[in-house]
Amino acid sequence: MRNPALSLRSVAPACEHSYAEAEHNGQALLLDPAGALYLPDHGLLCVSDLHLEKGAAYARRGQFLPPWDTFATLRILQSAIARHDPKIVVTLGDNFHDRRGSAEMPDGARMMIREMVRGREWIWISGNHDPDGVAGLPGVEAETFDYAGLHFRHEPERAARPGEVAGHLHPAAVLVRRARGVRRPCFAADGRRIVMPSFGVMTGGLDLRHKAFQGLFDKSCLVAHMLGDRRVHSIAYGRLSG
């Protein structure tokens, strides 16, 4: 297996975002600093763990959070779609924070989604937070999705098939430089699988050294593609802080 760190470089587009470029099961990828994955040869954009309506879900349980998370997340997704103009969009599950989210989402947010879907193929993969899928939104619901040699799913499988792209775990990494630690969400990739960062603005991250990641990656090939404000920083696992 070729070490993916050897094939990475920064690509600076006109919009001043800088992507990491990688290869996964023979497919060229652009890793967007917003947390989106893009296949330029196929016009496919993938995001994971939007957790829309998380604030509303907490409010229903009596814990009040700012109610702006859905619109903020959708605005970031709009920007990613504007940058790449994909033909296909795949969302990797936990699109909503609970079963009621898609049915009770505000009309304004629903209109934003309909506008983004218009003219595109849109695949809603179900997750553990939204196992019933989405309600009243355009697009196709699925448990998994196979396309161009890649296998899209919500939770990573212990025995990954080649080209797996998964979400669920919200990977994050810590790098210490000049005695200061920086913790950022990241794409985690070892050439066999990619685990996507969470895309929602009100989602946390789980450190790559957490036991939940044990056995998922070949650590000798593992790279954390850490999200910056306008670029992705690709750091080999061995250089990360413990």
C-alpha cells in the first residue's frame, strides 16, 4: 500500500481556499477546509454528520442552546456547493440530530435545502441519530451508496472494503507547535478508508487516539488532514500529539 502522505499536495483555487489533494481506491479527491470531500472526475461532493436541528432537539429535552445551528450549517454547505458545483451530493448520515428534526425543521431551512438539491442527484444516507431517514425533502434515502469504486456509509466497518468513506466518529487531531497545541477536526485516511469530519457547526470531535478508532486504521499510513480556516493541513499520525 502506498503511503498516502507521499501523494498529497496543496491546491489553491481562485476562491482562496486551499485543498488537500489525495487518492482513494484509484479516485482523485479534493479535501475541502469546510469538511467536504469532492471527486472532481465525477462531480460528487460528500459531507457527513450535519446534525441539523440539534439545538431544537436539545430544547425539546429542556436544555436550551442557540437555535441558529441549522441555518449556519446550511450556509456553509451552500458555500461548498457553490465552490464545486457538484452533480451528486452524498450526506453520510446523522443528517438530523434526532428522528423529529427533518419533519419539524423551519420552512426557511427546508427551502435552502430544496434550492441546493435542484438539478442534482442527492443521496441521504441514514445514521444512528436519524435511522428513519428524512421527511418531506427531495433526494434519495439509502443505507449505503457505492459509486466509482468508493463505498459510502455512516459507520465505519471493522473489516473495511476497499474505498470505504464513512462518518459517525467525528475525528479530530491535536498538533503541538512552539509549545502551543492546536486541536482541529480532520479527515482521517490510511489509503484503505477515510473517516470524515463532522460538518455541523454544533458538533464536537473525537481525538484520533481515542479507543473508538482502535483497529480501524493502519497507523503507519494514517494521515490526519486537519481543517484550517482556509486550507487543509495534512499531518502524519506519528507527528500528532498524544
